[in-house]
Amino acid sequence: MASKRYTKDGWVDMARIFDNGVPWNILIGGRQIGKTYGALMQLMDRQPLFFLFLRRTEDELLAIQDPELDPFRAPNEDRQRTDPAWKPWKMFRLNKHVWGVFPAELDDKGDWKIAGEQVGLCACVKTFAKVRGLSARQIELILYDEFIPEPHVPRFRKEGSAFFNLYESVNSNRELQGKPPVKVICLANSNTIANPLMMELGIVEKADKLEQTGGHSFKTRDLYYCNFSDSPVSAQKVDTVLYRLTKNTEFARMALLSSFSGDERGNIASKDLRQYKPVVVAGEIEVYQHKTRPELYVTMHKSGACPVYEPGEINFQRVRRRYNLLDPYMAGKVYFETYTCELYFRSVLGMG
């Protein structure tokens, strides 16, 4: 039921996520429905739960140093309304790549100064590997905010793997020592389902099918995925000026319905492999040529004898030089078993 995912006021119930016992949590939702705000309020409620707050790039991390863009601002203000003694959390730069989060107060000159023990860290995924001498033992939770880049924002190389490496550095050998793993909560709008983290986790197809069938979540031992596409808060925003103006647009479907409908898709269809002959294996996919028609079929099912190219940009360049895959794709003559296959195909073409 939708009510289990939301508070009585219709906001995302982040307390439920914090308490669900699942190490990795991927949460997708519309704009301003309480994802980041709710997560930060839970961190304030659960002190001393030491956290690492992440953004994708250093530019994004620098942007939130602006008081108007500070994600801690609204939670701090609401805390102070109910507890006048609350010392707001502020970010103080520790080195070139990392900020510390501390309770703070104003000094005689009106500047913020540290007024308590450190509660967390802020960093970005892209440069975290450059951090040296940082002890991650105290980190119990990673909050990765806005992990899906907007369509106009460039991605960086091996973005998903960069986050996995970061997690390995933080989590280290805790589980081998009988300790619980570091909890991960990743938050984003539905800018694109073909995002680096979900691609490398291998959950794009499952998330896509969930949306097509009107579902919202799935859970394994280690991963909980939820798309808050039925948010009561989003439903209330339908009749506001921005969404009246943008009704039925890609933006409105993303911001209100948390839909990945803006993703471009080619020909998705299941084909009988007996009518095709294998051409090439490129990374995760195999490309087949129809025996009588000028048509290609791409699947993750590999069979038959053909050249094999392991994943990697150099190998994919070799595939592009040897095989004409782009022209049939542009002509609509390529069919894909699943949308995930198409995404892998685009990466082989250098379009991913």
C-alpha cells in the first residue's frame, strides 16, 4: 500500500528506510516530496550516527556551500522552531576535497564557528579517491544525493565504479569483523533510467518493468529499490502554476509522476534466434543478423561461433571499425530483446 511508504502528511517516510535493515537503498521520486529533507531530519534525530553526504562532482559540492542551496538549511530552520537551543549544522572545509559537518553558532563578527562535535562529512564521488589520510571508520551511513545526473549534465568516466570504490574504502573489512555494513541511501529524480549507478548494479531492466506494470518497489537481501511515483504531495501539486503550464510535458512526468518516460527507446521485441545468425559479442551483448532480412537483433543471450570483444572502450572502438552497426540503428533496423540491451548497444557505439 502507498501509505506504508509515506508519513500521514504524505511525505516520503524516511524513518522506514533507515530502519528497513537493507544495506543499499535506491530511492527515486518527484521534486520536493521529502527525500533529502526527510533523510537529513532522520540523521539529526539519530545522533550520534556519523554520516558521509555525497554529491556527484566537485562543482555540485561547491554549489551547496551557497546558503541558498545548502541542503541543511530547511532541516536546521525547522529544528530551531521546535528547539530554540538547536545549533544548526554547517559545513566547514577540512581540506581541498572534504567538508566536515558540525553544530555551529555565530561569533561576535557574525560568522559561523564550530560549536560542537563533528557529526558528518561532505564530499563528492568524482574526487573522493584523491582523499588521503581520511579515517572512514566512524562513517555508519552514506547519503548520496542527486545520484542521477540531469540530461544536460555530462557524466564522468566509470561513474558507477567510482561509487563502488568509494564504498569499498569506507566499508572496508567491517563485515569480516562481524560488524554491520555501512548503510547506503541514494536519492534522485527520474532524470534517466540509463544512469551509471543503476546500469552497473544491473537493475535497469527490473526498474523499467516495474514502472511499465505500475509497481513501485522491489527488495533483495542487500538492495531496496523504490520509485515514489504515487506521492500524495506530488498529487497536490498538479494544480499549481508550474504544472498547469507544463502539463503533459517530459518535465512534468519526471517531477510529478517520477516517470522515466523521457528516455528514448528503439525497437524492443523478443525474436526467435533460429531466424538469425551470430555476428559479434561486444561486452554484455551479442549482435545477430537476420538470415533473410537486413535486420539486426541484440540480446544478452550468447550462442554460436562469432568474434568476441571483452568490455572496454578500446575493444568497442575495434567493434565500431569492423562492423557497421550505426547505420542500421539510425535506420530503425535494429531490434533489442530488452531496453537494457539497447543501452549496452549504445555504449558499444560510443553513444552511452
